[in-house]
Amino acid sequence: MPRGDKSKYTDKQKRMEEHIEEGYEKDGVGRHEAERRAWATVNKQTGGGNKPGGSGRGKQDSSAGSMTHAERSRAAKKGWATRRRES
């Protein structure tokens, strides 16, 4: 796979890149620099290409809901206890 090949990225990751790139271009960044920054942002958020053979294989998207039900429940109870204590 040649450098710069985007075949291992999911459709969702490609849509994310397009949206981020548009934002950079709106801010006045050149087209090539905006694309470079957008892919760097996607890689940072998702860990690379998530299709089989991509560097992100087996890693969970950080943009997806990464907390389990038990973790969310524990966090909610902790927040409730803190707010109750501080009132």
C-alpha cells in the first residue's frame, strides 16, 4: 500500500475528513494544507484506518461512545454524590 493511500479508512472516517477540511478552508487555510491537517485530525481521533489491514484495526473509535454502561452509571452516581455534598 503506497504512502497516502486512504483505502483502509471507513466511509465515516472519510466523511469526517471532508467536514474537517471544509472547516479549515473556511478559515483561510490552503486546500492541500487543509487536507493534510484534516487527515491528521482524523488519525488523532480514530487511531488510523479502521478497515482490516489499517493501523487502527482492533482499536475503538475515540469518537464513538467509549464508556460502558457500568462506567457511565458509576460516573453518574459519583457526580450526583458530589453535587449533593456541595449543596
